[in-house]
Amino acid sequence: MAAKISPLAAGEFPALPVIPGVRLATANCGIRYKGRDDLMVAILDPGTTIAGVLTRSLTASAPVHRCRANLGGGVARAIVVNSGNSNAFTGKAGEAFVDATVKAAAELAECAPAEVFVASTGVIGQPIPADAIASNLPGLAGSFDETAWAPAAKAIMTTDTFPKGCTRTASIGGVQVTINGFAKGSGMIAPDMATMLAFVFTDAAIPAPVLQTLVSGANEKSFNCITVDGDTSTSDTLLVCATGKAGNAPVVDAGAADLADFKAQFEAVLVDLAQQIVRDGEGATKFVTVRVEGADSDQAAKRIALSIANSPLVKTAIAGEDANWGRIVMAVGKAGEKADRDKLRISAGGVLIAADGMEVPGYDETPVVEHMKGQYIDFLVELGIGSGSATVWTCDLTHGYIDINGSYRS
């Protein structure tokens, strides 16, 4: 039975326009799921550049290792993604699976193996037959479609309850370009680079080194600012491809004025996708924004914000609609960053709760309780120490999370 769609779902999958130079296809390989596709393949025109960020997990999957090796080339002709099995901690069998998949994809795309990128998501530690995908790739030859964005986004889902996509347009030197992206993610979400699996495509002409700078910077403001459960995946992969078909003059400096609009819209796509993942957090009923200001540095602010966002005590209080602000005090204190009791200020829903080392005089909990009953929760923590700031997004922790993960392999 299909999972009930998250109450925080943003609506229907958006209509993503054609990106010249990108064609997509999906299929069912029987890796885990019955009655739905579990394979997505993107074929990219010659000249497509690529950049990306990958999990820093020390038990990263075999596909992550292959992507890391191939990113140095800066060019891509094919991306192959499966759901249902992460191909992580699968030893030599996992490497054989990647080798066979890359070989078959290279033949399909008529390219070098170094121009093929792979990603897998799902159960850890269960080997897959080496030809599970490779045997299915030749049959896709006549089925690639420039418009198959929604099927592609659905094929890479695991415990997701809805497919996640976003599109924006931007101008580079007076030439309009398009940016499309789709992602998957619901649990095991505490990125340490990007998050889960995310694939972004643009028809802009952007050299790989410039694209890499843009990806690394935008990732820090998007995927690296979300958390569902504090667990970093073995498979986290964000790949961004630029086909160059829009015809703009390539920009060789990531800080160039001509790239300002593209940079802003590109970041907007990544933030939108990241927030959709939080909206689909396993068992989530509330979307939570944690803002920290006045910290010793931006990095300190982010660590404090994540300490709050990752706290099971904070997250269960939110699920229970309990205005227990003392748990936020706790989370600030355990973060290991500079904090001063008498300078700390905590607000919820715009209502100041604590300041000057204690609960504010005359504090009325009623409006805060009403805020906690809503679907969108906002916390502001002011340290009063420096100018560092950060915003992260998370969700509540409900019994639904236990239900999903307690039976994940059954």
C-alpha cells in the first residue's frame, strides 16, 4: 500500500520544462520494489559539464567512490540511479555492480566510462547481482524523453511520500537559461556535504571549475542546512550538469557579475529541494525553522542551530505541541560554542520567551502554545556575542518515524 502523502507536501510535482541536451528514461529492475520503476537514467549531450558534492561518510557507498573519481574529469554523458538498495558496505560485489553498470551505460551513451555517474539509495549491506541494472540498460535505447522529469523523480524515491522537483529561469549576459532539479530524501537526513540524492540540470554554458564553485557554495546554504534525524547517509550525492545549449558566453569566474542572477536562482532551486525533503521527513507533521543570530561566527551559529534542530527532546516537544523552551536552552548549551546565559534571548513565533538569564517577566505562554499547534514553527535564538548567523530547517519527531524505520527491511 502506498505511503500516505506527508501533510507538509508542497503540492503537485511542478511542470519542469525541457532542458536541451538532457533526455530521461525509467524502468523497473526488480531490485526491491514491485509495480513501480526503480531505475532512472539521464543521457546528456556531448559537451555537458558536471560538478557535485558527495557524502563525507567514511562508509560511503561504491557509487559515491566512483562519482568522486569521475568528477575530476568535469564532463558527463550519463547518470544512472537506482532506488531500493544503496550498494553500500557490499565489498567487492558492490564494486562489480558499479563496473558492470558503468560499462553498459557507456555503451548506451556511446561515451567513455569516466563520463558515467552512478548513484544508489536504499538498504545498506545487501549485495546486488552485478547485472541487475546492466542487463536492463540496452532495452532503454528507444525510450528516452526530454519531458520525463516526473517519472525520473518518482523512480529514485525510497520512503519518500511524494516526488520533489523545482525549476527556475535566470539570465546570463542577457541570455535566458533554465534550471531544473529533482531530489529524493525522507530519512537518514543530516547532510555532511549535500543530501540524499539530488540532480540538477541547466542549459547554461558553465565550465566545470566554475560550476563546482557554485555548487559547493549553494550546497552550504541549502542541503547542508537541513536535518530530519541527525543521521548522515552513506550515499549522499548532489550532481549538477550544464549542457551549454542556451548559447550564453561561458563565464570563467564564479564571482562575475553576469552570473549573479544565475547564482541566485540556482541557490533558490537547491533551497526549495532541500526544504521539500524536510517537508517529507519520515513521520513529520511540522516544518521547523531555527534561526540563530549574534553568535561568535557563522560556523558557530550553524552548529548551535543544528544542535537545536537535531535534539530529540526539542523535536518531540514540537511533535507534542509543548512550549518547553528549556529544551532549547539545553541544546544551545551542549553545542560547544560560546554562549552567555545573561545575553541569550529565545523567541518562538515572534514571541520573546527568555532573556537576561531567565524567563521574561510577565511571560504569557498562550500565544506560543497556539504557535506550536500550527504546521510551521519558528524559533529565533539570539546569542548577543558576535555577528554570526545561520538558518536551518528540520521537522518534528513523531511515532511515525519509529513505525517507518522499525519495519524498513520487512
